Amino acid sequence: MNPLLVEIGKKAAEHWWTHLALPGVLFLGALAACALLTPADLVDPARLSELAADAQPLLKTLTSTVAATVALLVAVFVLGLAPGLAVQALGGWCGRWWLAESALSRLVFWNPWWRGRRWDAARRRARRRREDANGDGEDPDRSYRISLTRPTRRTWMADRMASLSSRVRRFHGLDVYWTWPRLLLILPEGAREDLRLAQDSFAQARTLGGWGALYLLAAGACALHLVMTDWDAGPLSRLPESPWDPWALALLGAAGAVTGAVGHQRARTAIASLADLVESCYDLHARELAESVGAVRPDHVHDYGRAIPPELGAKVTHLLRKPVPS
């Protein structure tokens, strides 16, 4: 048991250091660089060498003994955890924002009515082109780039998940909310592993979006401090002088914006993959679900093929919903 506990402790420490503490230390280092350096200093080897020489005596003092070195490492680890834990909260908020589950989504993203009009226009253009082509050549319908079904949500990712539920209910008669946990239990291990990979990809994208949000918030707070200290009026004149350089803060904000954009794009890819995998699971294993819940006898289930008709799916949903008797 002791070797197992030691191995688990090593894995946990590695996870906390790699995913939380180390990025947090880099974030604090970026803030320190914004306070100590200007963009011109970053490309001046002489200035960087001077700062490194000034830091050497302090570093030697902090690592003069084993106890001091351990205390320094613990302090770095703890300081790095603070931004990392904040990113966990911001990443969860980014996920809710992208899926239109946050109140801020209503203030930022387009109105679903407008997205629905774009979808309708794309379908009308596709219908006209299909009639002109007389059914020959490539399908001109490009409305799927907006949504697989008519948009009803404020974000593309929210519509992608809503389209999944709508398509499964339309073609199989199954309600995803009630049937998915049961279907997941009977899926083969390979399918569940693919689903886990897609979910992990979305979780990593949320974390990346959280880091982008943290960098943007830090740049905004430092810029506000800079503006307030430059405004010599009233009680604001008592604030300490700001160490931030405007150009350095611009670079910090740009880094946050790029990181958030990359996280958003990765989240779109992960959500599209996850929705396709879930829909494929229904297409390939809905028959097994109907057989497992007793909606159809095993000797009759092959009459329906791998997919099941909507009327049978409605029966499965009714059984799994467990209606309260009147």
C-alpha cells in the first residue's frame, strides 16, 4: 500500500505543479516584468544582463541554506497556486459563457433571432441553387456552418449541443437528457474513451480561456491604476506611483486576448467533436438501449436495424423518465 500511496502523491504533486503552480509562476513573472521592464529593455541584452547581475546576490541569500531553499520553493509553489486556482474559477465561467449559460452571454453574443434569420437566408439560397443545378453536383447548403438546426441559442457551441438533442429526438424519438446516462453505461470501452478525450479537450480549452481572462483582467487592473495615479485630483493623488509601462500592459493584454481566442477556438472544436460522438453513439447503439430497458424483445430488436424509429424511441424515453403515477 505504501508504494501505491507514494506513487499517487507523486502524480498529484506533478499535476498541481504542471497545471496550476508553474503557469501561475509564469503569470506572476509576467506581471513583474511589466513593472520592472519596458519594451525597449526586453530587446536590450545589456539591460537584461544588469538586472540578472543585481538579482544574483538576493538569490544567493535566499538559497544560502537548505532550509532557506526549501522555504523559497514552498513560497514559489504557494504563490503560483493562487493564480492557478483563480483560473479554475475563470475557466468554469468561460465554459458557461461559451455555452450561453451565463448572464453575460446575453450582453455579448448576438441575438438568436438574428442568427436564425441568417440560417433561414442560407437555406433559401441553398434551395434556389439546388433547383438551378437540378440536383447535380455538390450540395450548396451552407447553413450547417451556422447551425445544424435552426438556431435558438446565443452562441455557436450552445446551438451545437441543442442541435444534438433536436436531431436525436427527431430521428430516434429519444430525449438526450433522460437517455444519455443509461446509454453511456452500455457503450463499449473504445467509445467511452473517445468521449473522455473530447471532454478533456473541452476542459483544457476552458482552462486556456481562464488564463486569457486572467491576463486581460490583470492588464485592465494595472491600466486602471496607471490612469488613476496620473489623474492628480482629489484622493486619487494619494495613490502610490504606478510602476506599469503602458506598452508592457498592452503586450500583457494582447497575450491574454490571443490566449482567450485560442481557447475559444479549441472549445469549438471540442464541442463539435463531442456532439458528433454522442450523436454517433445514438445512431449505432440506440437498439441496444431499447433492448436493455425492455422496450422491445431481443428477437424483435433486429427488425429495426441499429437505429430505432421515433415511436420506439418515445417508448424508451417514457420508460426512462419514470413518470409519477397519478
